[in-house]
Amino acid sequence: MTETRTTCPYCGVGCGVIACEEEGVVSVRGDDAHPANFGRLCVKGAALGETTGLAGRLLHPEVAGQRVSWAHAIDEAGRRLRAIIDEHGPQAVAFYASGQLLTEDYYAANKLMKGFIGAANIDTNSRLCMSSAVTGYKRAFGADVVPCSYDDVENSDLVVLVGSNAAWSHPVLYQRLVKAKQVNPQMQVVVIDPRRTATCDIADRHLAIAPGSDAGLFVGLLREIAQRGAFARQYADAQAARDSAEPWTVARVAEFCGLTEQEVNDFYTAFITAPRAVTLYTMGINQSASGSDKCNAIINVHLACGKFARPGCGPFSLTGQPNAMGGREVGGLATMLAAHMNFEPDDLARVARFWGTERLAQTPGLMAVDLFAAIGRGDVKAVWIMGTNPAVSLPDSHAVCQALAACPLVIVSEVAADTDTSRYAHIRFPALSWGEKNGTVTNSERRISRQRAFLPAPGEAKADWWIIAQMARALGYGDAFRWQHPHAVFCEHAALSGFENHGERAFDISGLANLTRAEWDALAPVRWPVRASGDTLDLQQGWRADKQLRMVPIEPQATHARTGQLYPLLLNSGRIRDQWHTMTRTGTVPRLMQHIAQPMVDVSVQDAEHFQLRDGGFARITSRQGVMVAKVSIQAGQRPGALFVPMHWNACFARQGKVNALVDAVTDPHSGQPESKQVAVRIAPWQPAWQGELISRQPVPLPSHVQWWRKAIDGLHHLTLCGDKIIYDELLLFCQQRNWLVQTARAGSLCHLLAWHEGRLMLGLWSAETLPVIELALITAAFDSAPQTPAERHALLNGRVNGQPAQGRIVCSCFSVGETRIRQAIAGGCTSVDALGQKLKCGTNCGSCVPELRGFIGDVTGHPHPNPLPEGEGTDRTYV
Ligand SMILES: Nc1nc2c(c(=O)[nH]1)N[C@H]1C(S)=C(S)[C@@H](COP(=O)(O)OP(=O)(O)OC[C@H]3O[C@@H](n4cnc5c(=O)[nH]c(N)nc54)[C@H](O)[C@@H]3O)O[C@H]1N2
Ligand SMILES: Nc1nc2c(c(=O)[nH]1)N[C@H]1C(S)=C(S)[C@@H](COP(=O)(O)OP(=O)(O)OC[C@H]3O[C@@H](n4cnc5c(=O)[nH]c(N)nc54)[C@H](O)[C@@H]3O)O[C@H]1N2
Ligand code: SF4
Ligand SMILES: [Mo]
């Protein structure tokens, strides 16, 4: 058994993980010695071992869908890229990268595009995530510096979480906060979020703010700080910021934010009087057409009342992805140069000197949304996408897909064989995944940690930096990309951070530039800066004089989304606890799908009533851009007028589950970040005629009128289906064409079908007017080893094996009441149909389930249990 210290590849908390590998089986545990998590892991981190299998991996290079050698793939990609550059200039090509690349990969991609191809058209998914936060810090501090650490969160008097559902998105940091509050019950926690989230569990106060209105709250706080004489220090533009805040009285704030004056006042008092305060902010702030202003509104109040540059204080933007921060360090965004330098003459000359290039891009490149618009217009003719899935995650995804479909050259570096984006790729490069790749990542608190390989490279997959270096060679720039190991890339990056720095750039890790490979291999987690001179530059403690800091005058803006008669509701989107982004990894782990298996739409009680939505039923959500289908979940903590859906589902996991099909491509004018959190929509109930579960050995093509959701299941395909028209005939034809033996049961709207081939179960469909709850464990066992007797086969056809009843099957269709609940109620004393009806409502509408209810009651008292499928309904048929 080998044990390897590495870092979790999911969120920006950056937890240390110890990976144990024994004969290909991987298990993980938290690393006690890692200062981000001290041994803790969340459910996603704990399930990492279950994601290292090779099912669904892209393992060989492909050109036009055909497996080719690496030499061929690189040659083809290089030749086609070169032809486009020669004919149309470097601006006609682009890279679109990711905060999930390692720093070494990211550095290499940025160097190739900006330094040698000579255009700055490299942007990343961090544009959708962190770019407003970057703009906020740069405007205030003159540098992209996060001035806080996790210790500050634990050692504060007031922790404000705004637009952050840390309980689900940054779970281990949230757990540290929970613990800190237990230790220090005086600590106050305020959550500012339009909906009541899991994060509110420990909140002393939850401000259910009107969507998009946060700037009003913080600008009003700035005014209040001045009014109460708490303005501690003076900064550039402080007066202008105060002036702009003047109209934002408590009354106006309360109206703008949909809060009571009391709520606003109480929050202001808590903030101003707390000796120390930290504000944690994430996507509820950043993903807005005025996101950078919201970030500065938050930074302004921390500066104004001196809750800054001392322990337990500060404006703390949490990074989302494991290496969003590393991407900022290498200049992965189109608007920055490497090592925190900018498109300014001195910086440009310095970077060109360091890289030894005369081709360095001189002006910023296209930001993500503009980049895909340029692809759509045909201005950009080639795009290389690495480590991100823009066909899902960018707003207005229909337009993004159209752009990709029309783009003459799409190259995708991926770990997954099939993604929404890679379906458009002409050339696919197989990349190493977590556990196989080797390099560094930087977390939210600027801590650099090693991700170490502990598994062999599968198939022909290669490290992203290696693929980039090969492409550089193919394009004729090989001399500047001679690295043989990620250690060499890291040292070059570290050296650039210190190059002609003279203490001017906060990002300086030149102290790590001369690490030997062994030292780099053993590198312990370390926070930057790490300067070669050994000088410490404590970014938490007054690293800049007050006069170098700037307050930004803010005019709060309403959300861009315009609701009206046609689109009366605001749609919000974000994370669920157990899924990661576009599900390419977490969507394959059965354990992670048990929590939420289908995209839901959270609806307030009032809206559910008004739009006639039933809890557990389906709804169609429509915006000016597109439509999605989700399961209705009525939530007491949901604001009337606002809906919430997960961001995760996509064309690989559902027919119409992609929220960005609805999102308009509106962006912040300073940061280019899209307004992903507010979209004007309408909602309507949809009652499908039938619902079912389909489990098969191989994918089954489905007609476009069927809605489906993929569920994670080992070695098989499992779809939950529903639609207006039953697919019995199509399925029968599918089996017929394969000469499979079919066994069916049909009774009214109920349709069960099993297909057999050479004694093996090939597929099973269990469908009815409402979703039959099938006994999954027993059905998957039947795929492993087929039941032998006709009686067992009949029981399987019924959704239950060996005569055991399925758990939780829906019995009362009208009120969606399942067998398990009914049996529990009977055990609890409901021994008549009337009593059951009073408690659960079952049987009180159409009454067709009453006999079955009686049967259950009889069962308890020793009477026979009626079989929902009468004997003889199942028929064996052969199609030859
Ligand atoms: N489980 C899980 N964890 C993750 C990820 C994942 O995919 N899954 N992804 C990671 C990444 S890349 C990121 S960026 C982070 C994101 O972490 P978070 O930002 O915490 O996640 P979200 O769910 O996108 O949004 C947070 C909250 O913003 C709220 N919100 C929406 N509009 C507003 C508003 O106008 N004002 C306020 N105050 N709040 C609003 C939403 O209701 C939501 O609860 O999570 C990281 N962690
Ligand atoms: N409506 C709405 N849209 C959103 C958001 C939202 O809250 N609402 N959130 C936004 C945010 S904050 C983010 S960060 C984005 C995330 O959106 P994406 O970045 O598009 O989502 P991921 O699924 O993380 O995509 C990563 C891809 O890289 C692949 N991959 C994994 N590891 C590697 C590797 O080592 N190398 C390579 N080459 N590939 C790899 C994965 O298989 C996957 O296909 O979504 C954004 N979009
Ligand atoms: S909190 Fe984030 S980094 Fe830590 S284990 Fe969970 S997903 Fe991984
Ligand atoms: Mo993100």
C-alpha cells in the first residue's frame, strides 16, 4: 500500500488529502497536518477514491472522432492552428482555460498564447467566477491580493457570509466556522442571501435580501459608519465614496433590499460595534452585472471602519475552484499578464525580457463571453478549450453551442470522453486527471499546496503542461518550452514573480524558484509571498500605507434582469452539496447522486400556489433565451418571486436540465463577469402522462419527446424518464432489432418491460402514471446474475426480486404517497383507509388505490397482500 499526501481537486478551501492506493483501489482520508483542513474532508472529498476509475475517461488522442497517435494529433492541431494564424493573424485563435488546471499547466498555456502566439486571447472559466473579485481588489489595493486567511474567520467577532452558501460550497471552512462559534458563542454570524440556505443553520441573523440588491446594503453601511463617527482612517477617494453613499439612508436601503429598517439597522450596529469583522463573499456577489461594484462596496466598509489589515478582519473573497488563485497568479485571464503584471509598458517589457520573446501580446484579449461571441461571428476561427465545459457553464449556452458548431477548429483537452463541449471538438487531447497529475494549486487563503500523482498515467493520457509544450514545439516555439518536468515549469513561474520585482508586486514566490526537484516534491503547504530575500511581507498587516489604498464611489444598480407580465420571476442558480459543476466526475458516483438525483426548482409556498405547482411534480421554466425542466420543491425558505435551480445538469445528464440555456449573456462592464444569478423567467406545471425508470447494459436512443435524467450506477445505464407519450413501441422495436427476448406487463398506464439475450438481462423499463419506485440493489443484482425461475422473472418484471416488495413505490398517484410511508403510518396506528386518508391524503381523490391500501392494512393483520401486477399479465415473447 502506498500513501501520498496531496490536495483535493474540488473547491477553493484546498484541503489536504492522504490518498492510499492498494492494488488499484484508492481510499482517501483528510491530512491532519494540512493547515486548510487539519484532517477534515467533506462528502465530495471523502468520495474521491470512487472517482479514480477509468470508466468514461478519454484515454487516447482523437482527430475527427478517430483514435490517432499523439504525434499525429499534435501535428494536425499545430498545422491547422498555424494555417489560421498565418492567414488571419494571431487574434483569430484563442485558448479557454480553467481554474482546475494546475499552476504549471496554466503558466504554460498563458506563456504560449500571450508570449509566443502573440495575442492575449486566453481567458478562463474564472471569468464566470472570480473576475469581479479580482477587479474589486485591484481597484482598492492596486493588486489582486486576498488580505485574509482561514484563521481570521475563526478568530473574528462577526462573520458575514454574503452571497455564499459555504455549508455546501466550502464545507470544511464552514465546519471550521461552526467549531469556532461553539468555542466562542459570542461570535456573531450573519448570512445575507435571498434564500434560506444550509449555511443559515448557524446564523444569528439571516437577511433574505432582494436578489441583486447587496450594493445598496453596503453603501448604506458606509453612510452609517460616517454618520456614527466610526470612519476610522482616510484613503484615496474616501470623500467621493462618502458622497456617493449620502442618499442611501436606512429607509432607502430597506426599500431597495426588501428588508425591514430594523433588520438593516441591527446589521449596521452589529458590524460597526464588532471589534473584528470578516465578510466572506462569493457568487451571490460576483455573478452580477455590477459585481465589481458590489465587491468594492464591501471592501469600502472594511476600510472605512478599520476592520482591515489586522487579525480577525477583512473582505475575504472565497475562491471557488481548487486553483482559481493559481490562475490569477499566472495571469490566466485575458486582461492580465503573468505574475500579477498588467498591460502597461514597463510590465510588458519586463515579461518579454524574461520570456525572451518579441511576440508578446501588447493589449488585453477577449473576455469569455466576448470570446465566444467572436467565435460565433467567425472573428475567432480556432479555440483550444482545456479543463472547462463552456457549452454548459457559459450564459446563453444555445449561442455558445452554435458558435462551437460553426467554429472551423475546436480542440479540447479533457479527462472525460463525453462532455457537452467535447461533442463539438475536431481534435481531442486526453489529459491526466486528479491522482495522476503532478503540480501545485493555490487555495483561497493564498496557500500553495502540492497535488501529487499516486496513480500511473492511464492509456495515453498526458499532463496538460506537456500537451501545451508539444503544441508550442509544433508551432515553432519549442525553445521556450523545453521543460521535462512540472518542477521546471514551477521554478520558471516562481522566478518570474521575483524578476525585477523590488518589492513592488505583492505576488512574489521567488524564494521557491531554486527548489531542487526533491524539495519541490516535498514542498509543504505555504502561503505567499515567499520572497527570495527572506523578507516577510505580511499582507494581512498593513502591507500598504493607507494612502495607497483606494475607496471606490458606488452607485448601487438593480439587477439587469427585467421581470414583467411575461417573465414575472427571478431565477437564481448555484451549487448543490454533492455535485461538482458539470458533473463529469461527481455525476459518476452513485453515492453522490443519492442526495439530489434530478434538478429541482426551489419555489416559495406562495408562488407554488399561484402557479399551481405541486411539490414533487414537474415544471417548465422559460426565459427569453430558452427552457429547462425541473422537479418542483416547495421551500419555506424561498423568497416569493424568486426561484433557485442547480447549475450542474447538462446534455450528458438530462434532456432539458441546463440552466444556462436560460441565462442571458449580460456582463459586468469592469470585470466581464456574467450575471448568472438573476434571470427573468416564467414557470408552469407540467404533468407528464407517464414516468419510468430505464436500466440497460448499453445506451438506448430515446425519442426527443421524452425527458430523461441520467443517474449514476456502476457498469450500467440508468435513466429516469417521463413524457407525454409512452415509448413502449420504440423500445420494443429496439429490442426486436437485436433479437432480444422481451417480457412485458401492461395494465392501463402501467408498462413494465424486460429484455433478455442469451439468458442475460439487457434492459428493464418500469413505468406507470407516476414513478414506480424500484428496488435498485436487487435489479442491479439481476443484471449480474439473471433470476432463473419464471416466478423470479415475473417478480423482477414487477420491480421486485425474489418476491420482496419494492421500497417506497408510489401507491397513491394523486398525492404521490409511497408504500414505505403508508406502511409506517399503518404501523403507527392508522388501521383504516379513512385514517390513512386523513393522515397522508392517499386514496382520497380518485380512489383507485383504495384496494391496495386495504391490502396493506390486511397484510399487517395477516391477510394476503395484493400483487399490483395480476398473475399472468407478464408475457414472454420472442422476436426473431
Ligand atoms: N458542492 C459544490 N461546492 C462547490 C462547487 C460545486 O460545484 N459544488 N463549486 C465551487 C466553485 S467554482 C465556486 S465559484 C463556489 C461557489 O460558492 P457559492 O458562491 O457559495 O455557491 P452558489 O451556490 O453559486 O451561490 C451562493 C449563494 O448566492 C446566493 N445568491 C444569489 N443571488 C444573490 C444575491 O443577489 N445576493 C446575495 N447576497 N446572495 C445571492 C444564492 O442563493 C446562493 O445560495 O463553490 C465551490 N464549491
Ligand atoms: N448559471 C450559472 N452558471 C455558472 C455558475 C453559476 O453559479 N450559475 N457558476 C460559474 C462558475 S463559478 C464556474 S467556476 C463555472 C464552472 O464551469 P466549468 O468549468 O465549465 O465546469 P467543470 O465541470 O468544472 O468543467 C471542467 C472540465 O474539465 C475536465 N477536467 C477535469 N480535470 C481536468 C484536467 O486535469 N485537465 C483537463 N484538461 N480537463 C479536466 C472535466 O471533465 C470537465 O469537463 O461555471 C460557471 N457557470
Ligand atoms: S471542502 Fe472543498 S477542498 Fe475540502 S474536501 Fe470538500 S471539496 Fe475538497
Ligand atoms: Mo467558480
